[in-house]
Amino acid sequence: MTSPAQKERIPIASDHAGFEMKQKLEEVLKKMGYDVQDLGTNSEASTDYPDYAHPLAHEISEGDAKRGILLCGTGLGMSYVANRYPHVRAAVVWAPEIAELARKHNDANVLVLPARFLSEPDAEKILKTFLETPFEGGRHERRVEKIERKEDIPDVSDGEIE
Ligand code: RB5
């Protein structure tokens, strides 16, 4: 029998700053039984992170893939791009505890790693935690739904801010 992990396709992409770590994490993902889809970049030659974040975020936004992985130097540029897409919740994660909470509370569907600030063992731990932690639902479900429903939020201003 095949486990769900063996069937899931996971797109992964980086710019030059995340290239080396991307290659390492691809091996980890393959060992875990995932079907890895490498969306580039393919070397350490300088490149532009949006060129790689857009195609991956588009896949997640359209529901073509359930989860994805992005890497750049700080994680920030990749997250800015990915979070512009509907239904994408891209979390910049620098510790396993953050990965756990990003899944449990925020139902993050894109893991963004700051490759220049993480060791490989830490990145691997974060990746595994991200993939293996389920969304907790409950009160968090309402909050996650509100991310894309601006019109429903209550007025919380105290009237002093113009
Ligand atoms: C590339 O030097 C670097 O700016 C990029 O990887 C990323 O950190 C941008 O957010």
C-alpha cells in the first residue's frame, strides 16, 4: 500500500542564495517519499527571486499542488511574492517551533526558508515539522478564513486614529 506522502507532489524553488540548500532538501523530500517538482533555479548564478516565486505560488493558488517550498537569502522576497496570491499562506520559518505553529495555527501552505541564516540540519528539522504537523482548526479556522475576507472584520479602532 502507498502512503499519502508517497503520492503528494511538492514544488520547490529558490534563487541563487537558496540553491545549495534546495538541492539538499530535495534529497530529504525524496527520501520521505514525496514527488519533488524542482521549479529552479538550477545553479548559483545570480538571479531574481520573483521569477521562481510566481510560478510556485500560482500552482498553490490554483490548487494544483497542496504545499510548496521556497528558499532565498532571507526568505522575505519569496514570501512577499507568494503572499500576493489568493489562498497562499507563505510562512517565513527559522525554527522548528515556528514551523509547528505556522501549521497548527495559520495553516501555512508554503514554507519559506531563509537559506543564508539556517544550518542544513535546522532546515531539515523545519521541513519535516512543516510537512508532518496538521492544522488545528477550531478558533484558528475562523481567523484563517478572515485573511481573505476584509469586508467581515469588526471595527476595532478606538476612534482616535484618523
Ligand atoms: C539575494 O542576494 C537576496 O537578496 C535574496 O535571496 C533574498 O534574500 C531576497 O529577499
